[in-house]
Amino acid sequence: MRPSQPRLAPLPADQIPEEIRKYTGSGPGQPVLNIYATVARHPKLAKRWLVFGSHVLGKSTLSARERELVILRTGHLCKSAYEWGQHVRIGKAAGITDAEIQRIMEGPDAPGWAPFDAVLLRSADELHSDSCISDATWQALAARYSEQQLLDLIFAIGQYTLVCMALNSLGVQLER
């Protein structure tokens, strides 16, 4: 069971330091997503985590669509309602269809995936279950991805696994 209430309440927006707020995409007086408002309770951690998260989410060498496929699969595997809920919206904006969103829950062997999309989902599955990408999956990834993309893929899946662990354990609730 996941907590149905926050274990640490999100900070009110006016209590979030500006150096943290700048990474959240919300200006002064605007609401801040619960994930950021919760982690802001530890400003030093939040600042460093947000710098890394900004790379994974916005400066990565992966396409937005490919990044969102693995984030959504990771959110599903980690049973994180918050992560899933936020990234369905982001994934759709990156070009993931409603049918693909449903298929992400079925996994890489579901009918209808383009071959490389299935490889991406499989990489998330393998990292989730074994903390290592298999040789076969690695070869399929390396046939298309640069070294930087391979690193960005691993770190994106790892980042969102960490985020899901925090969201699930802290009981961060979806915005209403």
C-alpha cells in the first residue's frame, strides 16, 4: 500500500526558496508541483537534485518521446501514481498516443510497438528487475544511440526510479 496522505506536507509556495523555484517552472506567486514543494523541505538536496533532473528532463540527448516512453514505463513498474499521472500529460505533449500510453502498461512484448520503442521499454524493464541492461538489449540500443544517448537513457531510468521511490515513500499526492 502507498500512503494515501503525504508523510511530509508540501511547503506552501511562498516558503520555497527562489533558488529552488527557478527549476520548477513556476514564477513567484504561482503554485509549485507537490513533488518540488515536498523536496524543498531539504533545500540543499533539492537544489542539487533539480540540477540533475533538469538535465534528464530538458537537456538530455534523448528525444522527448523516447525519454517519456522510459519514464512512463518506469513510473508504471514502480507503481507511482504521481509519476504516471504527471508524465502521461508530458508524454502526450511529446507525441505519445493514447493507445501507446495503454500499451506502456503491457510492456515491451505488447503487440504494436515499433521495434526500437520495444527495446526502450525493455531497457527500463531490465534495469528495474536486474539493475543491468542485457547484452541483447544493449546491442540494439548501441546500434542506434551514441555513447551520450546510452548514458542519458540509463540515467533517465535511474533518475525516475529514484523519484518514484521518493514519491511513493513520501506519499506525494497528485495536484487537484
